[in-house]
Amino acid sequence: MNESSVPAGASPLAAVGQVIEALRARWPDRVSTSEALRRQHANTFTWHRPQLPDAVVFAHTTEDVQEIVRLCAANQIPIIPFGTGTSLEGQINAPYGGISIDLSPMKEILAVFPGDLSCTVQAGVTRKQLNDYLRDQGLFFPIDPGADASIGGMAATRASGTNAVRYGTMRENVLSLTAVMPDGRIVRTARRARKSAAGYDLTRLLVGSEGTLGIITEVTLKLHGIPETIAAAVCPFETLQGACDTAIAAIQSGIPIARVELLDELQIKACNVYSKLTLTEAPTLFVEFHGSQAGVDEQVALFQTIAGDNGSRDFQWSTKPEERTKLWQARHDAAFSCMVLKPGANVLPTDVCVPISRLAECVLETKDDLARRNLFGPIVGHVGDGNFHVAVLFDRDDADEVKRVKSFSKALAHRAIAMDGTCTGEHGVGQGKMAYLDAEYGEALDLMRAVKRAVDPDNIMNPGKIFTL
């Protein structure tokens, strides 16, 4: 723990050692201070430099988390929740040291309620694990951020992904949470009813709080029936404008698309190399439709007409599960695949979200901005809800290029906010987007700070994230 940078009221370095020893006495095999493990539990993928916790503790139950939190709270030691480590904005970094609580052992699917289309799981259950478990019951959980993230982490970062255009984000699909609060209290935020008018919506308060208000240990989720028919297509376009306009028109026409993903020509090139595909290197939409056979046929026909009017070159349709799996795996591998375009480069993965009517304008201005700054960055996005990503490849040792990347990232965030959008559609704030919240929220940011102070007065829950106090 760095004593020169601890949050107000934090304990001295000696207290951290005492807490670690107390945890070791309680769980001899579940506490580690090895540098390798601590580094693994800090941020390692994006350009945020890792900031290591003082120790990692593996929790198996909500009561385990409660014990750890009570001990840390008594000594004012920072706490950093850890799921699978797939967040992209430094959410798992430990800028003030402290204890990383790893919830990955909490993998129990506690209950499934098929008649209610819901289930309750521990926070360490991953989305793939859950869907493998549900498949034989004809159910699935639709939120798909790409990585095999933990359900608790997905709730904490308000994750979404490729299916969000039809099924919504974690915000719409979490019915209730169990969480350990900064003083060690265990709270359940709601019952399993689909709606309630009783009191404050504590579920939505914790969804997206990034571990700054409490540690999510159990999640009750909405489920959906597996569709009768699923059809996917790859649609290359003559121009990026045409691809964007097709996505916009399809949404505005009310076509219930399950997924519509934009990949620019650079991203298609990367996918071809990394995933061994042979797609046309042009701006492309990956689309998917769910429903009855008749419903899907109607959706496909309508979409095909709109795409043709906007310069679609070709359609490659498939209803075969293995072909769809390969296609969407290539999309999910986009973050890694783009690195083959510039071996050895560092990557800044960033995202914004704008109202759907401003999507084409924002994407095209962003593409031009990359060119003006002489930067290299593929664009990919969940364009059905106005959200897109840029993976800027750069050399961390080139001071001028780093300066241009930072300038680009700032301009992109403010461009989206100026269009009445947001600086992040799904990556979250963490450390990376803190500078933009004042422009996005204004006075409302002070209200967030007031909530944080009221719930976590000692600022031990994931300090140094979302905003400063």
C-alpha cells in the first residue's frame, strides 16, 4: 500500500500487513501476496498500467466476502472486487493498494425458475457456464459482451454486447442482487417480481457501480426461451456511410434485429487473418435474426431491401449453428485480431454511444479524425443501439504518438457527449473515462459523489474509480 497516495482516512502500511495475516489465519490456502498473482489481478490488457493490490483473497460464499469486508472496514483498507479480469478501463487496478477479493470460486447456479424465466447465480458464474447449464431446459441468458465474463462483473459494469439491441443490457436483465456493503452488511435489493413500485431502485443503483458501492455476490437474472429459428448474415457495403445508414434505417423501421454489428474494412482484414476467414475487405454488417421461421423470413426480406438501397454488395446467409458460431467468434475476437495488423503495438480499446440518428455522423467523423492524427485504429460496434468501439494501435515508447492517441480519445468522448451521447456505452468509467463525466453529467456528478459518501464514507470500495471525492 502506497502511504503517499492513500485515500483520506486510510490506515498506515502496518495495518495492511495485520489484515493480511488475519486473513491468512482464517483461510491459509486462499490468501496470496505473490507478485505474479497480484499482477494478474491488476489491469493487464489495455494501456492502463497495472497497479497491484497488496494481497489477493479467494471468496467462496457471501459470508466469506462479509468477513473480508468487515476486517478491511475496521482498518480502512481498500477493497477491489475481481471477477474474471476482462474489464477495459482499469476497474480492477489498485491505485492505493489494498485487498483484491477474487469471486471466481463462487460458481454455483443457485436456482432456476423455468416458469418465471429467471434464475439466481453466484457472482463468479460466467455467461458461458450459465448458458451451457440452461440449454437443456430450452432457455438462455442473452447478454453477450464477447469475453466469458462473470455475471457479477457484468452486473457491476452494466455490461451489454452484441445482443443488446433486442434483449437489452444488464440493467434490463437483472431482477435482484445480493451485495455486501462497505460496513459488512448483506443486503438483497429486490424480490423476483418482474416489476415493483416499492422504494428506491437499489438494484439499478448497484448495477454499473463498478464495485464502488458494494460487492455483488449473487444475481437474479431474466432468462429467455431459445428461438425456434436463428439466421445470420454477412453484408459488405460499398461505403461506411451505407453500412451505418442501413443499421439506422433497420432500427427505425422496427425490424426486431437480435444483433447488428459494424466492422470497418480494417477490422474485416484483421478478422480474415486472425480467424482464417475470407470475407470481402469492405465496411460490413454482421446481422442476426431470432424468432419463428415465418417471422425470421420476413425480417430477412425487409433488411435485405434496406441494405440493397444503401449499397450492399452481397449477402451470405446461414442458419447452420457451426457457421454462425464461427462468424460470431470472429466478431468476439476483434480486440485480439486487430493486433495482427501492427505486431508488437499497444492498444487503446475505447467506446462511445450516441443516439441512433447521429450514429453515421459520429462514426464518419471519428474515421476522419483518425486519419487527421495519423493514427491506426479499426472500428467495430453494436450499431443497433448507437454504440461503437475504436481499437487504436500505437507505440507506447513513441511520446508523440501517445500524445496523439490521448488527444484522439478525448476528442472522441467529447464528440459523443456533444451529440447527446455518452463517453462509454459499455466499457464503463473505471480510471480511463473519469475525466469526461463532468461534461456528461454536470451537477448530477455531485449527486453521485453524495451517494458514494453516504454509502461508503471511508472510501474503501474500489477507490480511485468513476470519480474523485
